[in-house]
Amino acid sequence: MFGRIYSALLDKLTIPFLTVDWIGEYNYENNEIDGTRDLIDFFPIAINFHHFFNLVPDAQDYTFRIKQADQAVNIVFTEMKVDQVNDFQRTIDVNNLAPIFGAWHETSALHNVPVHHIESQGIDLPSDFINFIQTNNNQGVLLVEGRQITEQPLILEVLDKNNQVMLTAKLPLKLVEVEDMYALADIRGAAYKDADGANGYSAIDTAQALRDKQQTIISNKTIPASFDPNKHFVFLHGYKVTPEAARAWHAETFKRLFHSGSNAMYVGFSWDSNEGVWLSEGLFNYWGNVENAFNVAETLSTATSLGLSGDVTVAAHSLGNIVLGAAITKYGLRPQHYFMLDPAVPLEAYKPTQLAHAAATENDGLNLMSHPDWHPFYFPHEPNPQRFWASDWHQLFDDSDKRSQLTWSGIFIGIYQHTDLYQFYSTGEEVLAHSDGSQPGAWDSMPGWVGGEGLGQNAWIIQEKHKGQKTLADTWMDEEGGWGFNCKTPDKWWRPNILCDTYNDTDLVTAYAITDEALRLRPFFKPFSVDELFSDNAGTASDTAVQYKDHTLAFAVPALSHAAGSTELEREDMAGKKFDMMTMKEGWPVERGPRPEDQRWFHSDAKDIAYRYVYKLYDTWVEKGQLK
């Protein structure tokens, strides 16, 4: 059975009760269910009156009372049957709540379903709830929501007409804060390295902290006994996530895996993904946070490899997949399974030939991710038709020169040798949507009320097609490489400035005559920020390429493929391991709207949409990762 139901006679409960993404009043303090997202914080308890009602069939002579000494729980009365206990998480219809909660109290909307705080004197079970139990094999189900830490049991008392306690049943109960059930590893700061490549951050200390936290969890018994200390699930958040938002991501992901039956020890990493202008949460520094993703990979790999023993499954959302890709292919991380969730990574990183080309009959098969200003400088009949482009500058060098590695193509191709890879993408993506070949404006990914097309819309296309140009992706840094043009006038300073013209008005005959040797020293595109990359000393330039590869990829080398978060990887060896999450939806919230486009699975819907609609994703993780 998916999910978990707890018998008042059999099990001791260890339950997370606190959601950390609420600011101000916690949602357990009000007397209502705060929408379908709130249901993840409730857990079911079965009450079995079979023997009692066989002996005493007339329930009207008795009072049934639930108590809890610390006043630490809320309860909701339901009409779910014991064998249908997952219905409140998986099949609930917000337009017809009666099958879950009954018709004898207000169920017109979830926020109208009564939630009862069990105070010190206890609360009596309603007669309608008792009547339902008697007509359903003498069994019923309560939903319980935690309010505070406690180890005091839930108590069910049966009282006679004189208010004397005849029978008492106790359910051992342990409520803990959700963050006491898993390990959080904060590696913020590991992205910032000095000139020697050191960051002063100790991955070994992080590994020790992970071991200590997991030992504390086990010693304090803040997880169910079913959890396996030799089985781990590691999760990384994506771009523009603050430290507090990272805690919310991990709390939500842990609880969803928990309800899908995971018994793996959970580890959540928080990394430097929101470096940027104050209050922007990294909005104006996307490329800088891409570089951060590369820079924290070694720390992540070392901390995970040394800190966790046994089977390790890893997963990452969005830009977090750059961290894991580099950790696995460059720094020796060897997880048993790897789940890529909405990866904001070019497809060509995993399969070099899977580029975003238009049909061969359209514009000679020009790449849809290329900037239209550069289409005249595409020569389809040359061996390297894009030799002028920053994306293809690496092809001007042989393998002995490390500048040949300044490309997104194939950087994670070795990943298949080191882990069992699964891809979770969405053909309904808005952030990682496909390019149609046109050039979007830098403002298009802003909300509609300021003239954009929607927050995050086409962000992948915008940031890749604006490399080398001033854009919101990096307001405060000098543009380099990408789709910017170098100076045209040879006798002027070769970096672009207000005194020089650009190559884009160079006639094609003149451009075509430029040799590869000349392009190695003086590129057609706006030069990368490090002059030594264009040194006439090949050894110096090659060594510089090693040192500045991650920075150059992040800021200056455009991807020529769609993102792996919106497009299926075309690899036969991954058959059965690629999931379009548009096919994993189980209904969709009405708040999204009635139009077909409102039914799309967006970039962060794995967290933002209630578990009721997306539980198949987490069930799949539990199954494929063997997390039970």
C-alpha cells in the first residue's frame, strides 16, 4: 500500500509536523485545511471498534473521547474506509469532498472542513462519525495534524452514561519537527575560490557533520524504525533559491517522499544558487550562479562520498543538475541512481549530436538557438560552418590544446558510466521552453504587469541568446563572448568600446577570407574576459582554458541545444528511464485555469503543485531508487 496508515493498537508514530515555508502564523494554528497542499501535513489513524461493538452494539449509551496531554494535535473526522486511506492524498476531488469527509458537516470547500484542536479535556467523537463506523465494519479513519513536539500518546476513552471511563486505548505518539528527521548540509560559500582554486571550505567537515546528524537522528529515534541507515536520498535545489527557500524545498520533498513510502535517510544540500543583486535573489546574475554550480561540485562530491555509506540516490532540480553532472563526471561521485528533475542543462552536454537544428530545408538547417544577427556568418558548405561563432571556437584547436574543451558539447557524456540515470522533463515547460528561432527580448521573462510574457517564460532561450550582450541575466558584469561582435577596425583596441565598429557590418567576402589562425588570436565574437585565452603562446592559452573553463561556459559560450528539462534525451540505452511529467499528472488544480495551456507541468510544479496531483513522480522515485 502506498502511503501509511497507523493503527491505534499496533504502531508507534514518528511524524513530521512542522512545515518550514510558512512565515507568521503556522497553518496548524487555524481551524481549517488550507487547500490541497496542506493535506501533506496530515496523517491517517485507524480506529477499530470491532470487538467493542460486537459486545456492546448500542453506541448511544456511550461517549467516545480522544485526548492528548500536551494538546499537540488537531484532528479531522472522515468517512474514508481503512482500505481507501490514501484517497485524501491521491484521489480527493475538491469539488466533491463528501466521499472523504462525509456529508454530515460542512464540506463545500476544503477550508470549510472542520479541524478540531484536541485540548486537555479531549474531544468527543461525533455521533455521525460513530454511526459511519458502525456501518463500515466497525472501523474509521481520523486525520491528525501535529501542532508541537510531543511524546505523549493519543488516548481513546469509552465512557458510560455516568461519565465513568470504562475502556482506554493508547496510541504511542512521537511528533518531531520535520528538520529533525533528515540532514541539511549547508555548503554555501564553497563556490567562491581564490586565485589558486581554493575556497577555504572544508568538505571533510561537512561529511563529518552529515554522519553526526544521521547518528543523532537514529539515536533520538526521530524517524520511523523502518528507515534504513544504509540507504540515502540526496537532493539539491535549483537556481535563485535562498537559504530559507532551500529549507522549504527540502521539507516539502522529504514529506512527499515519506508519503510515497520512502524509507531512505534524506539529505538536503543548500548551495550558492542566488548570488546576485541585493533583494533580487540572483535574478540579475544567472550566469554567475551557473559558475557557482560548477564550483560547488567538488565539495558536494567529497561531502557525499565521505559522509554517506551504503546506497546513495541523488536528485536535483533545474540548475542543481550542473552541480551533480560535474560532481559525477569530474569529481568522482558515484551514486547508485540519479534523477534529473527539470534539468536546466543543454541536451548537448549529455548527447553532443542532439542540437536544436531547424529542418534542413529551412534556412539550411540553421540552429534555432542561434542569434539571428549571426545567421549571415553561417557558411553551410564549409567543414565548420559556424567557425565564427563563440559556440564553435573550440573546434579551431586540436585535442592537445585545452581550448578545445570550451564547449557545452559532451561535458557530461561520461555520466552514463557512473550512475543509473533517469530523466524527468516536461514538454509543458515555460522556463525551459523550446526556441522557434526568433530572438526574444531581455524583458520577455518578466511578469505581464511590467510588459513581459510571464515570470520565467522562455528564460532558457533568453539567457542563452543574450550571452555577449547586456541583459537581465547579468546586469553588473561585462559582457563577453556569446552573440556579441568584436571590433571591426584592426588598428584599434581589440575589445569592443564606443570608439570601434563591430564585425556585424563586415561584408561576407571579407569575413569569409579570415583564416582560422587569425580567429584563434582575434575572434569574430566579443572576446572572452581573460586575454590569455587568445595568447600566441599556445601553452599559456591552454593552461588558462583549464583554469577558466567553468566561467567561460557559464558566461560566454552559448548552448546550441534545448534544455534537458523540456526535451527527451535521444538515447536508446535510456529506454524506460525517461519520463515526460505531463504524462504523470493525476488531474490538475482548478486554480491554474480551464484552458489547455493552463494544464502544463511548469518548471517547479514538482514542489509548487499539491502532492495529490503529482504523487506519481515521487512514487516513481521511490520505485526506481529502491527507496522502500
